[in-house]
Amino acid sequence: MGLLESILGKDGRRLMKRKDSDAGQQGRALEELRGTLYSDIHTSEGAKRQQQKLCGPFVALTFNFIVAVGIIMANKVVMGKVGFNFPIALSLIHYVTSWLLMAIFKALSLLPASPPSKSTPFSSLFVLGAVMAMATGLANVSLQHNSVGFYQMAKIAVTPTIVLAEFMILSKRVTLQKVITLTIVSIGVAVATVTDLQFNFFGACVALAWIVPSAINKILWSNLQQTGNWTALALMWKTSPITIFFFVVLMPLLDPPGVLSFNWTWNNASTIIISALFGFLLQWSGALALGATSAISHVVLGQFKTCVIMLGGYVFFNSDPGMVSLSGAVVALCGMSFYTFLNLQGSKESSAVTKPLLSKQNSIAAKPKTIIEEDEMEKMDSV
């Protein structure tokens, strides 16, 4: 080696060292690639980055919208044609199916990693699982005992409840423009859907009891994903057993008797399982939408689905809800469009503020590295 170095001289030795350095850099690049792939699958930070990269607000909301329309049709078949009129038991079947699917994902190492247990108190997960059961179960019972108009009226009340709860718990403020826009949306949805207010005392109590758990449920799902390294699937995996437990408690209290004597034929069971698969997709897509946007945006999306289904029935299936209802749906959709515009404008302004700060931090962080690299090159040349 000494003879070869004496023949090549100083320039040759420098060239060999640069080649060795290039080979070392390639090896480090491969190691970094392996580490990145491992991080994207087996760490909560990497899994959250992948979720944010692959599932932005538009994708998440569109996914949730499509699945919601599908589960409405599936549940109509289950409740109507099959005759399975046990809303809590149906929700229990949905969540048990979701938990089994996620258990399969975990066995195949496909389930995203959860953050360390010390980062999120168990009390937060317990409350989330409990309010999820209360919100889902009470919503189904309310729809069973009340008219669609009264159910929609209770649903509209979730929006101001979320605004008030976020202000009291998280100190979040909503601009005056958004308050006016949300008011217009709520009035439009009320005019479009509240055609009758038929209810009984029990149904009214259930509807009123559903409003607060529904608002808290959306706020917690959104806050835990946006402030911690939780992905939608990881959070579903942790909270599903708690939700299932509360469904078991609620089922004998709120469901009518007779679920065990139901005619469990192959056709009926397969229809309920299909509905349960849609239920898993709905829970997942809803969690993704809450993680990518906010609790209020998710409520507005639900009202958007109601108006689109009504207008779609009028355009494609010759249904006639009346000009007053159609006008309310159009007003609501216009309000939702303006609310979306305000959100996009706010996100652009926040990104415009954060980009100069990030570029300044990157330039400061990159400067010492450049000096170190130049010092290393000078050492190599002096050898």
C-alpha cells in the first residue's frame, strides 16, 4: 500500500480517500433509508408523519363522505329488510368487528405503533372510549325514538356545543366570520331537514343527552391526534376495548329485548357483517378526518352529507322535499363553501408565517455543519 501511495502521489492519495468517503456516504445513506422505513412503520412519530403525508384534509373528508353514504345504505338494509332493530347491539357488532380487524393488523405488524403510555394518561383514553360509546349508542337510540326532523335539530346543536367546549377546555377562539358562517349553515340545515318535530319524552331526553358526548368525542379525537403522535388506527386500537365494554353495559338498558332470539340465518348474518365492515371504515375515516381537520369541520361535513343526499334524491330519484327544504339545502351548501374558504385562507396565512421561521432555523442549523465539512476536507488535503 505504501508503494502504491508513493507512485500515485498526493493527488492519488486524495482521490482514493474521496472514493472511500463516497462509499461511506452511500453506506450511511442506505442505513438512513433502512432507519426511515423502520421509523415509518414501527414508531409513533413515523406513523403519524406517514398518515399526514398520505391522508390530508381533502382525502380524509372525501373518504369519510363516501363511507358515510355507504353505511347509510347498509344500515337501511339491516334495519329495514333484515329487521335487526337493536341499535346498541348493532354498534357493538361494529366495534367488535373493528377490534378483530385491528388485531389481525397487529399480528401482521401492520398496525401503526402507539406513543409511549406516559405521553397520554390512561384517563384520557378511558374518557374517549366512554364518550364514543355514549355518542354512538345515544345517536342510534335517538334516531329510533324520534323523527328525522327532531334528530337533525339535536344534531345542529352539536356545533355551538363544540365551539363553547373548545373555548372552555382548550381556550380556542372562533373568528366572527366563522361564527356568522356556521350560523348560516345551521339555519340552512334546519330549514332543509326539520320538516317535522315528532318525539316522545324518552326520545327527547336521549337526544339532549347525546349532544354533549358527541361534541366531547369529536374534540378529544381531534385534539389527541393533533397534539400527540397518535394515528387514527393506533387510537382506535387503544380505545375500542373500552367502547365495547360500555356498549355491553348500555345494551340491556337501551335496546329492546329479543336480540338473542333474532333469526340468525346466513343471509341475515352476512348482511350485518357487511354493515360492520362499513362501520370499521366509517370509524377509521372519521378519525382520519378529525385528525386532519377539526371537530367543527367534521360536524360541517356531516351536515354537508345530509344536504347532498337530499339534493341527490331530488335530482336523480325524483324525490320532492319541497322548495323550502331545497332552498335551505342550497343556503347551507353556500355557507359550507364559504366556511371551507375561510379555513383554507387561515391555513395559507399560518403557513406563510411559519415558512420564514423554518427557513431561518434551517439556515442556522446548516451553517455549523458546512464549517465542519470544510475543516474535514482541509484535514484530508493536508495528509
